Amino acid sequence: MQRHRVAVIGAGFGGLFAIRALRDAPVDITLVNGTAYHLFQPLLYQVATGVLSEGEIAPPIREVLKKQDNVDVRLGWAEHIDTANKVISVTGPGIDYKVEYDTLIVAAGASQSYFGNDHFNEYAPGMKSIDDALELRAKIFGAFEIADLQTDPQAQERWLTFVVVGAGPTGVEMAGQIAELAHRNLPGQYKHIDPRKARIILIDAVGAVLNTFGDHLSTRALRQLHLMGVEVELNTKVVDVDLTGIEVESERGHQRIPSMTKVWAAGVAAPPLARQLAESTGARTDRAGRIMVEPDLTVPGHPEIFVVGDMMHLPGSDGAPLPGVAQVAIQGGKYAAEVIKRRLRDKPAPKPFKYFDKGSMATISRFSAVASVGTLRLSGFIAWMMWLAVHVFYLVGFKNRFTTVLHWAVSFVGRGRPERVATEQQAFARRAMKHYGDPFQAVRAAEEAENLRAAGHAASGTQQAGTQQAGTQQAGTQQAGTPVAEKATVGK
């Protein structure tokens, strides 16, 4: 008898915690994910700024789930969900395949949003993947190297100007770490430039940094950024981005900021899969494309489909949509798993999903962070220690925790950056692939040609074998006929 089939799209916090919660359930799980690793997104900026290696925040999924026998891990991107027939169409590296399900958990995360200006992505990469972080690492450290070679003061200034768009946690943390590099880690290592003269500019269209943390913590964060030398431009809208600079509009009017290194940390949107799922089920979406779910996290009219994490829109206790943070995804994944287990045991459904807010944190620099936990509003060293403890706790794997703490010691207690290696390929591969196209398209074409060639050889071999067999039969007939003719001749 076939067991209940659960398909999970996405191996982020929501998908991974849902799978772990189903480890003892009588189900067969198929996990579909576009990469072979689980990504701890909150620390991507530390990969980009040379604090951590990519392996420390991205453990292999198969290693994480190696002790869970009811999971089949499949590499590929879910392109289409046939909700009528309960089939997922997946595009893998050089191969397409389908996954059937009885229950589906969609935890596909979010993509970077450029607010309708997707061409900004050409010169201002976001912070959503390992590829993004490695590209930014190559651009940031490469900028100091190239600036050291310049003889034109204006060119040198362009290379030493770093613009971060978006003053939320990711933008603040990125700007803070670039400032640490320029003012603490790199001085004394270059003969022709002073890294301390680098400009780090943080831009946001709203009027506060970390505006979701409240006025008190926002003011503390702004003060610390100013002490670090970060130029904060609020109420400033980005209107264009190109290779050598960024154009903005503010109360001062139109302004161009020459800069060779731009980072986009300003917004998120649901992935294209959310739109396809909404069209297939008739579900409503919000302005960011997130699917409006029922209180039990299912799609309206489709109790077999759960949406968790950044892809879902669900009002919290205050009426505002739940934020796209790790804890929402973790708790949502666990809740979906609990509903599935209760259904299989014919038990009543649990109470509607209720998010327990464990607080928000953001680090600004070494020994300085802000934390909002319940009614507590903390800043400075205590908040920074809390930030360290929480992030170490949620890192997957003992090895990753151990090496991360070591690298934090090197970077924050000492003055080193243990992961400064960057290559030209990291800096330019994304744009090259965009122009080159799908790298696996050529693989598919080559494999199809090889299959046709093999089929042709097989058909040719079969035909040749048939011809040889026919010839053998004809020769045998002639050979069998010869004695009869001879007998006839003798008889005469």
C-alpha cells in the first residue's frame, strides 16, 4: 500500500523544519530545491564582506537530512503546479521531471524586488543567494584593489564609493561591515590609497533606518552608523543605476553619486511560482505577490496545499501581515507538519496558526547591535551578544557553529578577514550567464543529439543484423537445394 506522499518545495527554514517535524510520520517526502544546500540567509552579508565562508552558512541538504529515511531530495526548480492532478513540473540541471503529491508544502521563499526597475539588477546585485554574496565579495574587495592602481583622483574616488540601497536590517548590516573593512581591517595594507577615505552611503526612501524597530532603536542605530562614518541618506529615492554610478532624488533635488560598487537591499517579492499557484487555485495575492492563506496556512479551497514563510500573506495579531523573517517560516513549517500528522491520525485540526514573536535583531558593527524582544529595547554590547547567541543557535550543524565562532573571533576580536579570496569569475559570472543563457540548455541539446545518435546506431545495427540474417537464410536455402539438384542429375 502506497504511503501518503508529501511534496515540499524549498529547503529554507520553512521547508526544512516542516520536513524534520515529519521524520516519524508515516509519509514519503519529496523535497524539491533549486540548490543542493540549505541557506542561512541572515548571514549572507558576512560572506559578502569576508567574515564567513559560504560553506559555513550553507550546509548540504543531503547531509542535514541523512538520518531521515523518508525523504527523497531532488535538485531542480518547481516551474508549474498542476493542482487538479496534483503534479509538480520541475526543471532540473539538463533534465525535466514531475513529482506527484497528496499534500504539498510550498516554502519557496522570496526574490529580490527592484520595484518595477528590474534593469537595476544589472549593476546593483541583491542579497538573496550564495552567488549574490560571492559576487559582492569580489566587487567589494576588488574595488579596493583597483582603486590602488588608479592615478586619476576621480576614478579612485568612484572605486572607493560604496552605495547600499535599503536601510532595513540587511542594508544596515552590510553598510556597517563595509565601514568596518574600510576603517578597521584594511588600513595599512595599501601603498597608494587610504581605505579610511572610502565613502559608504546608505540610502532609503523612508525617513528612518530600521523603521520596524521603533523610534528609540532606530535613532540608536542611526547614531552608531554616523560614528562609523556611514553617510545615511533618508527620504531619498533611487531613479537610475548604471555601471559608474547611481542617480537619486530627494528634497535637495536630482543628484548623481559616482560609484562602482552598488548593493541592493531594498525590498522583496514573491517568486514567479506564487503567481502561477495563485492563478491555478484562484487565490488572492497582495502587492508583493504573496498568497493570502487561510488561518491554517492552506490555500483557500485547497486544504492539501500549504504555503509557509515569505510566500504567504497572513495577518498577525495586530492586523498587519506577518513579516518575512526566519521565525515566521520556522513556526509555519512546524505547524503545517502538525496539521498533516493530525489528519493522518484522523484527529481534530489544531487551533489556527498563531505566530509567537521572538523579537527582531540587527547588528551594526562589532560589539554593537539593536534588539527588540517583547517590551525590551536593547542596544550596544548586550544586544550584540544576544544576536551572536541566536544566530549560532539556528545555524545547522555543530561543525558550522564551531568554525563560525572561530571566524567571528578573528574578525571581531582581531582585525582579520579570513575569507577575502575573490575571483573575476565571481564578479562577472552572473552577467555573463545572463547574456549566455541557460547553461544547461546546451547540455540538453547535446544529450538529445547523443540519444538520437545512439538510436540511429541501434536502428542501423538492427537493420544490418536483419540483412545478415536474411542473407544467411538465403544461403542456407541455396545450400539445402544443391543436394536435391545433384540427386536429380544423378537420377538422370
